[in-house]
Amino acid sequence: MGTTVKTFGIIAGVLGLLAGILEITIGGAASGLGEDGGGTVVGLGIATFAIAVVGLTASVSAWRRGWLVLVLAGVLGFVTCGLFWILSGPLFLLAGLVAFGRRKRLGEQQPRRELSEIERIELEELRRLYGPTEAERQARTDNAQWLAGDR
């Protein structure tokens, strides 16, 4: 993923981790004071912490569907954390939308650049010394089988 996605994702992840820790702390304090629902708040804080870790991991990984994880992290954080997620949520959503816009589609290949004369000579020398690469051998085998009718 691009630098923009990583930056937004890292900032959102760190803020989300802080929100999760804050939620766990508040829930623990409420539970210690004997308030009802303190344990639930601690559980939601742990879920928030986990969502922030997953979103942070998705933002720095090169996974193809990382944009979906970022969008889900942005939405689910609001469910588990509420307004403490007000900074992390939009950043995760923004990172996910930017990653969605920049993803490569299936079958889409980068244009190949032409080799310079020096690179071409070096490549020929390497092939002469070491023989064809495994991919070239496999392509020759596949082509030979296709031409022979062994499809």
C-alpha cells in the first residue's frame, strides 16, 4: 500500500490503541468502584484494542484486501468504542478508501520497460553462463505441451 495509506493507518492505529487502553482503564475503574457494566466496558475496550491492532497491521501490510479490513476497522471501532473512536475511525475509513482507489485490479499488469543495451547484453551473458531461469524453462515446457496438443 502507498505511503498515504500507511501514514493514515499508523496514526489511526496508535490513536485506536490509546482509545482502547482508555476504555479498559475506565471500565476497570468503574468495575473497581462497584458500578454495573464495568466488566462490559473492559470487554469492549479489549475489542477496541484488537480492532486497532488489526487495522494497524492491515495498513502496513501489502495484502490485496487490506482496504476492506481498514474500512471494517473504522466502522467496528465506533460500535465498540463510541466517541473515543472519533479520531481513529475517520482515519481508518480514509485510509481504506484511498487503498481501495489505488488497488491493482485482477489481470492488470504494470507496463514493462524496455531494457537498455547494457542490460540486454548482461542478461544474454547471464543466460549464456547459467542457462534459462526456472520461469523460462516452465514457459518452454508449457508451450511445447500446448503445441503438441497436451492441453
